[in-house]
Amino acid sequence: MKNNLLSFSLALLALAATLTAGCSESPNKAEQTPKSTVELKQYSVTPTFVTEIASGVEAYTLISSDDVLPESPNFVFGGMADGAGLLKNPDGTFTFVCNHEDNFAVSRITLDKTFKPVKGEYLMTSNDGLYRLCSATMVTPEVHGVPSPRFITCGESGWDSQTHIVDPYGAPSATDRILTNFGYWSAENAVTLPKGTYPNKTVTIIGDDDFANGGELVLYVGEGTGNFDNGKLYVAKRRDSNSRRERDIVQNRVYPIEFVEITNPKTRPAAEFNAEAARLNAILFGRVEDIDYRKGSDAAARELYFCVTGQAWAGNRNADSSRTMYGRVYRLMLDAQNPLLGTLEVIFDGDDQTGPARQFMNVDNICVTENYVYIQEDPNRYRAGSGELQGVNFVFDGVRQNHDCRIYQWKIGSPRSTLRTFLEVGPPRDNGELQRKYMPERNPDGSATGWFVSPDGRRGIGEWEYGAMIDVSNETGRPGTFLVCVQSHTWRQGGVNPGRDFRNPDGGTLPAAQGPTNRGEGSYVLILTNVPR
Amino acid sequence: MKTPFVVVIALFVAFGLSRCSPSKPEATQEGDFIANEKVKALFARNLNDFVKRLEELDSSLRRAQDDSQSKAALQRAFKQARLAYKRLEFLTEYYAPSTSEELNGPALAKVGEEYKIEQPTGFQALEEMMFPEAEMSKLSEMMAQTNLMRALCKRFNGLILQKPLTDNRVFDAMRLEIARVISLGISGFDSPVANHSIPEARAAIEGVREAFEPYGSDLIQRNPARMRQLDSLFNETLAYLARHSDDFNAFDRLEFIARFANPLSSTLLDAQLDLGIEPIQTHRPFSPTARTMFDEGAISPLPYAPDYATSLNPAQVELGRLLFYDPILSENKKRACASCHQPDKAFTDGLPRALTIAGDSKKLRNTPTILNAGFQASSSYDQKTVFLEDRVTFVVHSPDEMRSSLDKVAELLSQSEEYVQKFKAAFPESEKPISAQNIKVAIATYMRSLTSLNSRFDQYMRGDFSKMNDEEKRGFNLFMGKAKCGTCHFLPLFNGTVPPTFMETEAEVIGVPKEAKWKNAVIDPDIGKMAINGMELNKHMFKTPTVRNAELTAPYMHNGVYKTLDEVMRFYNVGGGAGIGIELPNQTLPSDSLGLSKQEIQSVIAFIKTLTDTTGKSSKPSALPKFSDATLNARKIGGEL
């Protein structure tokens, strides 16, 4: 066992070393379109930490918390990079906007014409209201018909969570506004459909990522294009049943659903939304995470996919196993004429121990292209032997907790069994310098970190997760180019840990008073090339 | 004596209808509301003032860096800031509950989503550093907290200022604030060290009064007598609070609630109805149409039920009662729910720990009463489950308790024609009436029907002032004041469910010893909630149980270590575990002595005995359903221990 572990670690060390060196030096193989000034290469001092990648796809690090940007040397890219959007600017440069979930902050990075990060600043800091912002959607004139781009980002801060709209080009700490008609949901993302999907309507789907009460699938419909302010709000319920139980919905069946109205979203306080959803028999999923629509045409955009993260069976509100434990991916097909009607089906069910998704460790973010669905894990694990797993008749599947966070790829329309691992990243386990840096034994304040250990003894298994995966082919002029945020949760710098101090990157007052930011987490963003679309 | 069936019907009527009954969506709210013009303007003004007070607090902290003599000024600035907050509280708690908690929640770290530890923020975190004496070494932390609160204030822009306020919700918020003052405000819940609760209660009521004032001219037109009545009630309430603001311990809480706060809440509802403002319709524990928290039926157990069991259907209650007393639920057909939850002991067993089905007296925890168990947002000592239905499943499946399974029980029950008929009647829409699902629903629904909120104390609160003697009254005032019992065993349920929203049920680390020793005691090895979530912060943490019927539920604590209420009071009086030699870094009970005299302890106990009420809940069924298998018909009603 010990020998195996050692040789495995050595292998990893070698792999990490290859990646560190290899990525920055390897020539760019992505197909060049003549106009593009973009060079896709390793821009960061931080390795990619890719341990598995689909053949033909290349990974580089765009930016990380360790990078010093020439025009803003004091800027530290925060931890927990989550929701993100990229804009191509009229002068040929790029603006990358990114949520830093546990910093309660939003960063704005300027990339030069070649795609090199040159400047960073905070568009929102924790001083701007202490909003924990998760995923986000950049709405643009081209796709959504809005007059100018806006970053729509969702608060995940308990009862008071609301959806925000921010001007990505605005002055820092100046443009954040609340979309009061979106209601209060501990939302992961609010995804606006393209302007042609339902002409003269603004249709936005919101995923309620409510850990305590379970999540609803919420729909906002505004009259006119780009109307986020006085539309109506709906929640999804089954048409064939009043059951709210997620797991009454099973694989290999298609369920008719409808979106039913929650009246007066503007005037109700937060506590009434869950009560209304219950009154309306809305489906109560585990936690509705990220949502995306199929690309290619207005009609395609009515085909949506979303992830649901699970919760332990035998504990809390999921003690009767009414909601998923390991995560699910659903497909929502909206009616061509009426966005309030549709069908729902389970595409992948992580709880099916013999199915194609039997390796799922809680799927979270999702990215859908013309032909593919990319499903990203946030491996919330379960502790074998803990009380939340005891008392019911099911076998706890410890074995699947044996991998780092993956992105799975599925080609739409192909057999489900073709689901495959597309990418895997995780902390280095070399028992040496890399491990000490990226998976320290101590938090900045000196407290022990206590990383999860896999059933086969590997430290820090599944500790990392992904944030947004976004298609930037159009912006970069390089088909198949994507950005992926990586939340490298074990990377903690500052205090007792040497290196650049990652604590309080936005300069807000949050960290001095509240725990999470004091952990000084770092994160990074990957560029992927040649991603099948 | 009433038959059980009558009791059941009465309950059903008292709690109104279930969520399944047809209910219409709220009509579109349009037009101009006084709330949106006047009350919001008032809020904006008071918010400005609050932000200024925070800035002043920040300035005092900065000054204190240079001048260590300015401690008193710090405390003054803190008090002014929280008084300013209290005027806003009725609206912030209503429209911004999370932000309110971050501004003024308990100074305790807690386990948040995905097992993240959340550090306390806001006033109470500051209070710990500033009182009884400001810790000058923590000035930078105090400044950080103050700045954080200023940042939090920005949220009110989106949460309240941008939101159209409506009259029905503002009235709801005002009345919830009165309930908040009654249950939390005057108990010292959010001013545990500064003891500034009474002036703060006054500021809170002033905030409510200010918000009501814009409605005054309309009320004078519609019902001048009501306006006069309400005016004088506001005046008297505020005057009473002003008169008694100096001495936290001496404040007569019973008089305040019974003579002023309850009538104020009640009259405000009358005024609302006079004004033609319909109470809101929403599914929550504290009914928006109840006059006070102490009214019959004011608090419903139904919102704590899962989606599939949202009524107190009498046929289900009666079926659940039969199942509760039927030992058919256990593997050996000898143990029923009632074996341990014995009706004559307020549904407990009188033992330190429940016996396992194999007779082990050291393994399980103390049997809790199930009277009023429905009023909780989580069940079991370690809060493993939310719903009573799931508790039924776990008990039936536990190898130590029933050692059976719901499916097995369903199969057995199907062999009884009598049960088949009763399940059909109770679950007429089920394709398969006898099922694991319906068994747990029936038993849990029966448990939810076991509400008993008609004790002498309740009757007193409803206006029969003959129901408590002087010692009991003193005991209540101690319970809610000096003895601090009411800061965890909250009014009016006296369990850990936090008023006035009743959405959350708290758990605490108090340091219960293994044996009843008063020196060098050893902590009971049960790690409580930590066994469920693995969090050190929750080690030895247990859900706060109800004090109602404590007269009948000895012995006490999760391990039954204390035989009498005197012992329990002695434990709390010395600061819990910390006072008997148990050092827990995460003890949530304040570790200082309460300083209660023997006489005061007796008064508290006398008061606790006014909370006894088991009326109409204790009768056993006269017979259990018959089986064709004669051996099964020897089942003992209520089982054996």
C-alpha cells in the first residue's frame, strides 16, 4: 500500500512537472483564424493542474491569484472564481468579469489584444453589501438585445439573496442594482435566453440553490426585450401530478411541466417565496445549480440543461431520500410558443449505481454548446460512518469519492453510456514543494486544514471544484476556445503560509470580521482549446 | 371526559384548514400605499440616522486608539447605535431577515451551508468586546465589525428602499415586532452583556408607533374610539418601558406583557381591520390573524410538516393514535411507541435513558415528551431530521428501538381487516392505503395533534389573572430575566423554536456531565450533533427541549443525569458545565453564575409547574384492531417497556 502510494505520488509529481513546463512551452495548436490577434498560451505562473484531459484539447492557465499584472501590480485575483463573462472591447482588448464567491467580490480583468491579462481591479468589493455571488450570466446586445452588456449575478446569502445586475464597464462599486421582480432565491444562476427565442419577451431561468429548504426552478418573463424589471415570476410544477418530490421523477420518462405564477414578487418578503412555491406544488429539487441552453439557433435555445447537487440521504430534509444524493442533470424543453410550458426529463442520475453517471460526485456548473453538454463537479462528499448517512436502507458509495473534480462530456442525442470524463484537475500530491504550496497543512491563521482523504488514502481528494465554463470562441475568434474557473480550495496563502498573501484581495472589511476570507484561498482560470462544440 | 374523537375534531377546527384546501393567489398589489410613501420615508430617515450612529461609533473607536480614557464614550456610542437600529428593526427583520441576523444575531460561530463555519458579526459580536468593559486590545476588531455593519446597511437599498412596501405587510411587520419584543427583546436575548434590553424594547416600540402614525388620520375617521384606545396603549406601553428602564432584573415582564404588549398587539390588529387592510395569507407557524402569540391556535404545527402531510386529518390522527399504542410496530411485538412515551408521564418513561429493545439502559438517550413536539423545525436531540415522519422511520428501523421496518409493519397490518378499513378511511386517495409512507404520516400526524398549550400560564396570558400566584409570577419574571431561561427556552412555546418567525429550532452546548457531580465533573461522552455533521463546533450540542410539562418529565437532560428540577436549576445557576469543572471551548451557555438565591430557584420551579397541561391527550385506546391470527391479538395496548 505504502509503495503504491509512493509510486503514485511520484507519477503525479512527474505529471505536474510536465504540465508546468509543458504548457508554457508547447506551441499553440489551436486552429488560427486569420483576423484573431489572440495567442492562446500559458499566461500564468500557476500550472494547470490538469490530471486528465480529452485528447486534442489543450489547457493553459490564463490567470491565478499568484499573478502580478503589469498595470496593477497590487491586484490579487481572489479565491473561489465562480461566475464569469468575457467581453471583446471595441479597441480589441478584452474584459473578463469574475465572481469570487467567498470574497463577496467581483473582479474585472483587462486582457490585451493577445489575451494577456494586464490589469485587474474589483468591480464590487465586500464593502458593497457583502453579497456572496455565485454563478453569473453576461447579457449582451448581440445575443440578448440589451442596449449594452450587463453582468447578471445571483446572491447566495440566505433569505435575503437577490439577483443583481451590474455594468461590466461601470465605475467600481457604483452600478450594482437589484432585480426586485426576480424574488428571493438562494440562486446559483439566472440565465437569460437569446432575444429571438421568444420575440419581444425577456425570458430568464433561475436555479434556486437552497441548501436548507430545497430548490425550485424559477422563471422570469418580462414583456419586451431586455426587460428585467417588471415582468412576472413563476415556479415549475408537474402537470401530471402535484408531487413536489424530486425523485418521483425517474429516468427514461418525459414529464410535462408548467410554470405557475407567484404573484406580487416585488412586494413579498423573502419568507413568502418558499411558502408560495409549496402552495403551488412546485417541484422541490435538491439544489438547483447552473443552467444553460443549447446553442446554434433560437429554436435550440429552448432546450435547456441544468444540474442538481445532492444532499445526504438519512439527514435533514432529505431523510426520506426525496431528493438526489449524488446529483442529477435534467433537460428542460420549453414550448416553442409559450415559455410557461415544457417537458422535463432526467438525462443523468448520479444515484443510479449502475447507470452512466455512477461516478457523479455532485454536479454543479454546466455548459451547453451546439452539440455537447459539459457537466462540472463540485464534489461535496459524504463522511462514511457519519450520522447523516445512518438509518436507512441504502449502501453508501465510498468508492466514487475517489476522484478529483471532473468535467464530463456528453454529445447530445448520443447514448447516455457515451458520457465520458473530459477534464479532471486536482491538487498536486507529490509530498513535496508543490503539495506544501497548493495543499498546505495549515490555514493562514495557523489552524489545521484537515483535507479530506480518499478511501484509498489520497489527501485532498475532491477538495477542488469548478466555477463557470464559458465558450469564448466568438470573442477570441478562435473556435473551440473556452474558459474554466477552478476553485482550488486547498491553495491557501498568507499568514503562516509563505508566498503572496491572498487574504482580503478586494480590500473590503469582510475578512477582519468573518472567517471564510481569512483562509486566503487562491483560484485560477483555465483556457481550453479545441473543445468540441 | 371527552372522547378522543371529539378532541381531534376540536383541534382540526382550531387549526383551520390544511394547505391542501383551495387557496387563491394573492391579488395583484397595485396603487399607492401609505406604507410605500410614508413608512418608507420614515425608514429612509431612520436608516440615515442609524448609519450616522455607526459612523459615530467608528469615530469613537478611532479616538479611543489615541485616548484610552474614552471607554465610556465607546459604550455610549454602541448603545446609541443599537437604539437607532431598534427603531428600524420591525422592517429589517421582516424584509431582510439574514441581514438582520448579521447585524444583531447571537455572538456565536455557527455551522453554515456545506459545513462552512460562519463567524458572528454585528452588534452582539461588538458587545462582547465592549461590555462589561471595553477591551482596548481589540479596537481593530471592533472597527472591522463596525465597518462591516456599515457595508451591510447598503443591502437595505435593494431589500427595502427599492421595494414597494404594502400596508398589509407593514402591519404584519409591526405586530411581529411586538411579539419579538415580548419574547426576545425583554429577555436579554440580544443584549446579553450590556443589559440594555428595556431601553431597546422601548426604541423598538417607538419604531412601530412611528410607522403607525401615518395611518392615524384614516383611523380617526373610521373608528375614533379605536384610535384613542391605540393611542393610549402606545403611550402607556412606552411610558411603562421608560419608567422601568434602569433595572433589567427588576423589570416586571409578566405585567408588561399582560397589561401592555398583548393588548397593544391585539388592538393593532383591530385597527388594521378597521382600516380595511386584509391580513396577509401565508403558510407560516404564527398566524397573521392571531391577536397575540398566546392565543389559542396562534401557532400551528402544520408548517413544520412535510409537503405530503399538511393537515390534521382526524381519521389520520385517530389511526396514528392506534399505531402509536400498537406493539405491532416492533420486531418482538411487545414494544409500542407508548412503551417509552407513556401518556401518564407526559409521554416519557421516567428513566434516565430509554431502554433498548434488548434491555440495555445505557445506550440510548432520555425519552423526550412528544407533547408539543410538533412545534419544532427539527426532531431528535441531535437534529438529525427535520420532519417527525422521518423520526418515525428511524425509530421503527433502529436496531435498538423497534428493530423492524415500515415495510414489514405494512405487510403485517395488511393482515388485519380492521386496519385495512382504517387506512382506507384515513387515506382515501392512496392506491395502496397501507404503506410505509402512510404509516409514518399517520403516526406523525397524531404526534402533531398532541399540542397542549392550555396550561395555567397560557390561561393567565389570555386574561385570567387568577391562574398564577405571586411566587409563580416572580418565577416567570426570573425565567425571562435574571435566570436567562427565556433566552433559549423561548416564549411562548418554551422550546428552542425562535419567535416570532418560529422557523428555526436552536441547539446548544451546555456541558451536561456524565454523573451528577458538582465539582470535577466529567462531560457526558455523547457528542450530540457532531455525530451527524462531524463538526467540532457542534460537539456535545443538543437541541433545546421544551420546558412545558417538565413537572412530569423527570429525569432531565439528554442523558437523564438530573433527577429533579432543583438539580437542573443548580446546574444552570453555576454556569452549566463550566461551573462544575467541565471546560468546553464551544460552550454556548454563558459560563458565569446567574446568582440566583435558593428562594429564586424555587420561584422559577414554581413557575415551570404552571406550564403543565396534558388535558385530553393521555387516554389510551380501549382496544387495538383485531387480526385473524389469534396470537397477534394478545398484543398489549401501549406495549411493554
